[in-house]
Amino acid sequence: MKKHHWMKALTGAAAALALSLPMQPAFGSSHREAPLISNDPLADNTDLYAFRSPDDPNTITIIANYIPLELPEGGPNYASFGENIQYLIHIDNDAAKKGDEIVYRFTFTKTNEDPTTFFNIRLGKENLKTTYTAEKSTDGGKTFQVIVNNGVVPPSNIGPRSIEGAAGLNKSYEQLMNAAITTATSGETVFCGPVDDPFFVDLGGIFDLGQTRLKDGQGFERARDAVAGFNCHAIALKIPIQLVQKDGKPVSEAKNILDGDYTIGVWTSASRPKVTTLRTDGKAPDVSGDWIQVSRLGMPLTNEAVVPIGMKDYWNAITPYDADEVAVFAKYFMNPELALYMDDSQFGGAVPAFAKLRIQSKSLGSFDFRNGKDGLFGLPESARAGTALSDQLFGGILLGKGEPRRVDVLPAFYTGVPNVPPYQLATGKNGNPLAVGKPFANNFLPSLGDMLRLNMAVPVTPRNDPKFSSLGLVQAAVLGLTDPAYNQNADLQFIPNMDGFPNGRRLEDDVTRIELQAVAGIVLAAVGLWYDDYIPDQSPSPVTPQLLGVLTYSAGPEANDLPFRSQWPYMAPPHRGYDYVKKLTTGIRRDDDPTPASALGISAPVGQFVGQNFPNPATTETALRFHVNAVGNTRVIVYDTHGNQVATLVNQRVEPGTYVTEWEPTLDVPSGTYVAQLVVNGAAVSSMKITLER
């Protein structure tokens, strides 16, 4: 596929919109994805998130995470942002112009405040203290202006003596995180620092030929969230929408909730100087030369799970605007490798976990989307007229003999999805998948490159909405097809989760599951190309057993190991190096092994709360840490100031250790002061005040 074919089609019809599909065949997070960058973790992009801020909808939040699989106890030189690295966040908001319009650049500096100690923190000093400079370019990276100078990066969450203790920083970690949030001179809110890695995935299963593992009792080995307990380093920006909308308009001026003028493309990268010279005197290497891109990330895990090993380093070296983006890499999406394991005529039997994920081989009786088949290629122009598949628009790009996934997988990485047939829900189509249907997505930005695309006009789905779902646009499609509140007509209306992946990416979105469902053809079904067991005029409903199988497929872990904060920057604080994290089936989390009693005969209390609940004040949830030294029944109970019991958080027999539990107050619990009480073997041994602010 030559670049000029794409450019001709896009140039001739950009004003009329074009096509893509809102899904892509990858897993979710980019941890150690390419040979070269796996040797340079400080410069390794792990994840990218972009979403409309739930508590400040006039802004968007972009989170760029780096440094995969950080051990919280990895001292004395804990993971941190690297020096001699440029960390960049790129934004494309105007497809009429090739390249970025806005670039944010971050560079970091480390200072040894106390060279006399091997400890990372001692007596209020950090070894090594990290600060940063943030710069912004509005001319595509030609020139930059400083917007944050000497920004503060919180230290690693080493342990209670180094952080909260008088011999350490004598502050709570919440205080350190909040103190690191700053406002840039250009109007953005900025945070840089270590956080709990917000991604969740069964990496062990994924890379064992895709054999994702389910929960206990479902026929497979128990799933394990391989990222649980690990940290990463985040660069977070909260940006007023008018600062990134191409015409400088606030979101209040959007024509409707799918206004294409509010679509942006976001990608991140890291660069290092071209020349590194090692020294013999123990000092840091000398660096010189041009900055060379060594890592990049747009749509989750394009490089890690789609691009073959031999091409991964080259992928990291080019930009989304490079000619080879399409010329070299497009073929890996036309016939995605993962689809071979969802096809019984290929290697479907090799991956039992994918048994529910079967690609349509005879959709509507005749359309075969398995690798090497023709998909919709045989449709005559008369049937495609008026759609994005027409030769007058993108038929030459989206249809190809022996390349069935041009129509739904390939374009997702290069343009986003427009609100144009056939890429509308089957609601209102009366059985014709090429007809006009119910709009549910429009993040079209024909910039011909792999980016995370976000339509900033789409309203926020509140995180406490009963219809909020980690399945993002997949769940929006389900509601638009089945829920009477949305499936009675083909009118444009807000369907919950239209603001979810792959329209941007929220922290909660289960991208592993969504992407595997997409490879299995879930989006084809959403627009009316139903699964093989649907027989037109005979099947009572398109929600057939095969479709239900794809919708109910689980990739194992379905939520992060820690609750997200309700306040910006939303991510949970980093795991503490002092703690040992162990998941329990009871919903509480064991944090460390007990410290034995002193040989002098001095014993610790039977139980006590450790530190303060976090966050405090709480809004929608808060975490409480407690320690017990005796085996027995343990209860954590929340009371109001009148002594009325409000909630029981823990009531079970536990072993000695430190644990964490969460309180999520119901909506009828008003703002005010509450008291948590720890009861061990019938005796109240510790209490803690909690402030709730609605």
C-alpha cells in the first residue's frame, strides 16, 4: 500500500470525513516491548492515557507512564526519571497540517543532598533528589518555552521511617504527592512522580501464546495480575480544552457531542543523545550529538503485541508521520497474527483461553473475515455507494483481496473512526450493515499514524454511574444495541462509556479485553455484520451464543490492584518498598510480613492502624492500613460521631501482618467526620479519624 494512495483519498474527501474503526489488535500496556529499549528502562514508555477529566470536564488529562515493572523495594538506587533523556508528549489537533501542533518536553535533574549516607532518605534530605523542567512548543517542536522550572518529583515511597518518620521526611506520602502538583505558566496542571502502575494484565498468560487465565473455578489456572504491586513513573497533564482544540475553542462551543473539530491525536516518546562515552573515573558518561528517539507509544501495545520482534526497534525509531509507518507496518494489521489463534482452521486449538473468540467466517451467510480471506472485498460499488467503502472515498484503502481486516483493524491505527456509514451501530439499519445507523463514535483524525485519538467533546461518564464500564466503547455499543433507553431510534444521544477506549483511554478501561474482542470481530458485529450463528430472518436476535461468548470473554484481571483516586491526577500512590503485597480473596490486601517481637520481651500492640487513611479527606473511597500481631478474628468498623455503625470493612480471621482495606461510602453517607475502629479478638485496639467531603 503506497503512501500516495492514502494521501490521494484523504485529500479528496477530508471535508466529507472518511473511515476507520474504533478498535485495534493489541493488549494493553507496553512493558519491555522491544529488544533495545528493554535495556534502557528509564526511557521506556509503558502506557499512555488521554481522557476528559471526570471532576473537571472543561479539561482533559494526559498521562504518560515510563519505566516498566518498578520494584517498590528496589533500593538503594530506586527507579527514577533519567537524566540525559527528553520525555515528550505530542499532540496533533489538525489533520490539515502534517506533524505535531503541540509538544510538551520534560527533562530531569538529580541532586545528591547528603553524600555521607547510603540511605536514599535521611534526616530530611534526599539522595538523589529529582527535579524537572517542563517546556511547551506550539509550533510542532521548532521552539520551546519553559512553563515549569525546578518542578518537584516526590521520592520513592520507601517506607514509614523514611517518609513519615522523624528521621526521614516527617510527612505523609499524600502530602508529598500534593506538594508536587503545580500549575504551569501556560495554564496546565502538572504532576511528575512515582505512582502505582495503573495497568492490569495477565502478562504471563498473554505471552504464553495468548493463554490468558481466568478466575478460580472457571476451568483454567488462576489469573495473575503481573503488574500488581509494581510502580512506574508518570508525567501527568491536566489541560484546559481550549488550549489543545485547533481553533482555541472551549468545549462549550462544540456543535454536538461528536464534533470532529474537537478530536486530537496523542503519542509519547523518549529520546537520548546520539553519542554516549563511558568514563574510567566513575563519573556519569559524557553525552553529545543530536537527540535520537528510542521509544514511542500511541495506541496501547502496538509494538509489543502486533509488530514482530525483528521490526520492533525500527518502530520505536520512527514517528507516526514517517512514510514507513504505512508502507512497512500496515501489513501486520491487515492479517493480524492474533487472529490465527481465534480460527479453528488455523491454530485455534492451541489457545484454549480464546475458545470464545471466534472470527466470523460466514457473517450474514457469506462474509469471511479470517486471515487470508476477502472480507467485504467482493461487495459491488453499487452496494458501497454513499459509504466510506465507496471507491469515491476509501474503498481502495479499506478493501483488499486476501486482506479482510483492512476494513476494521488496519485503519484504527492511522485515522480513528468517523461518524459515517458503515461505522455506526446496527440500531436503525434494518438489517443492512452499510445503512445509516446510530452514531456512537467520532474520533477521526486522518493523520496517517499510530496515535491515541480522543474526541474531547464527548461527555464524561461519571465513575459512580451504574452504567459506567471498563469496556469503554464496547459497552457503549452494547447499550446502544440492547438498552431501551438508547435503541429505540438512530438519533445521536450520549450513551454511557462513549468517552472510553478506544475514544481516548481512561485509567479504568480494560484494554486487554477490549482489544482481544476487537480482533475477534466485535466491532463488525456492532455495525451489523453478525456472528456466524445468526441467520437473517430466522434468528430471533442478533445476540447469539457466539456474540455472547465474545462479550463475556475475560482476559483475567479486570481492575487495578489499588483503587484510583477521585482527585487529579487520579492514580494511586506508589507501593511502599517496606511492604509485601499479597492479594487475599476476602477483598483486603496484606501489605507486609510481621516483625517479630523484640528479644528483650517488649512486644508490639495486638493491633493498630498504620499511618492515616488515604486519601484524606475522602470523597468516593479511601484506603486504611492496619497491622495485627495475633492470629484471630479481626474487624474494621466505621462509626459516625454519634456512635452509629456506618460500615463494616473487615470481619474475618487473619494471620499476623499488615493489611489494607478500602471504604467506599454509599451515596447516602453525608460529609462529616467518622471514626474507624480496629477490633482484634473482641477487643478494640486502635481507632482513626476519617474526614469525608462530598
